[in-house]
Amino acid sequence: MDLSCQDWMAALPEELWDIPLTDLAIPGSHDAMSYCLDINSPLVRSESDFFRLLDRLFFCFTRPAIFKWATTQDKSIEEQLSMGIRFFDLRIAHKPNDPSSDLYFTHVIYTHLTVLETLLSVATWLESHPKEIVILACSHFEGMDDRCHESFIYSLKKLFGSKLCPRKESALTLRSLWASGYQVVLSYESQTAARHRELWPDIPYWWANQHTAEGVISHLDWNKDLGRPEGFFVAGLNLTADRYYITTNPKQSLRTLTFSNWECLKNWLEEQTPGSDPRSLNIIAGDFVGPLPLCSLVIALNQKLIRKNASQIKKHYKL
């Protein structure tokens, strides 16, 4: 298996074509669109009044800090797709006081790119890669009312069309998705999703909220001990710094923090196993998925499923 191949799902051996996608190891991008944050955009609605006041009074100090700690990716959506990312954490909102119906991605502030122009790029990429399946996890939805949701969902259906995999009880496998021509699993974290069979419920995300690799690993291992969810779920390898850490480490950034903790996270990741066992993992998401080799490491975990299946078959025939 060529781990650098942008068509890694198509390149998986046939032994894995009938395994549910929820049992495969799938690389994901945390806050996937933060590579195009607009440093001059408003703060998101959920920020506190006190922080808004600080931002107004000390804009020239707060904005560089926001930008370097809110930026979690540095590759475009097309580049992330071509590197092997198949799960995208997409946080969507309508800007305050914006008379247009345009939606943007958010992470403390808003992006330059709109949601629909970005997702059009995804749809175009999928046309050239007909055996690759993407999972789009849309969430947050700040500033969106019911009418805005319905308009957005209509646009999503029009954009992806027959590529949208309808919500179903049966397990999704590569073979079944290829046969149906489905390429997009669209998770939608809103009650609105129940009214549309093309939308899947929100996907659990194991978020440690820790600024050290040891803290992240401890949280993920604790979740593994509790047992994996039945459907899709995400183990987040991403680090998080609170405001105290940010103010007391002025020379740091999320990038430097992530890179300095990467070796420890990498060692833990290489020991993980996909599959249906209670302690297995499914989607594994991280930050800076371009310069760090997250994709190749996660995709390589699927080789363990091949070896496991071969071992079970060998054991069966010995009996």
C-alpha cells in the first residue's frame, strides 16, 4: 500500500473492502479550515463581553495572539484531501451584522473563504477521485436560525447530489459505497438533521483540553477504557492552551506547542489499533496535518487489520 497516495482508500487491499468504515483507521483534520482565518474579522458570538472589550482596546496585541493560537492547519482543503485526510471538522457560522446569507468557518474569528466555495472545492476534488470517501462534520452554527439551516442544507444537497450517503442503520463499507456511488457522509450537529435523511447525527469527538502530550494521551486512554462508541468517533490528538498558558508563554504558538509534543503523540499513535474491539480507534484527528506525518501513520494502522484477519483465518483452518 502506497501510504503517500492521495487515493489511499482505493488502494486498500480487498480484504478491507467489506469492513465497516467505523472499524477502519481514518485520518482527520481538527478545525480543518483555520488555515484561512481573517485576522481582521469580528470575534465569534460566543466570546465573552470582557474579551470583546479587551479586543477593542488592545486590538494590536490581541489579534496576533488570537491568530497564532487559533490557527491549527496550514494546508488548503484540497491539499489536505490529497494528503489523505478523510474527516473534516468544520465549524460554521453566520457573521454578526452581515446582510448577506454567506456562511464562514470559525475558530475564535472567521475565515476569508466562505463555506460553499470551500465545499465546492471538495465536490470537484471528489470527481477526480471516485473511490475516496469523505466525512464532513458540520457543527457550531453560531448565528444561524432555522431558515438559515434549511437554506444551507438545500445548498449542500444541490452541491453533492447523488454523492451524499443517506443516513442508514446498516454498516457502511467501501464496497457498498462504491457500488452506490456515495462519497460523502455528512454529519450535522443540529436538531435540524433529523428532518433530512441525507444528514447523519453529530460524531463524538474525544477532546482532551490539555496542553501536553501526556495530558492528551491520558484522556484518550481513559476514553478507551470506557469502550468505543458504536458508530463513527474521533480521537483528537490536538493540544489546547487556555488563556493563562497563552499569556504566560508569549513566545509560544499552537504550532510550536504541537511540534514540541509530536514525538510523544506519534509514539502513542503507532501503538493503536483500528477494528471493532472496545479499545480500538476509528477517526484520528490532529493539527498541522501537512508538515506532520499524521496521515501516513493513521493509514498504516489499517495493515494491522489485514494481519489480524490473516491470523484468524489461519487459526480457523488449523482447527
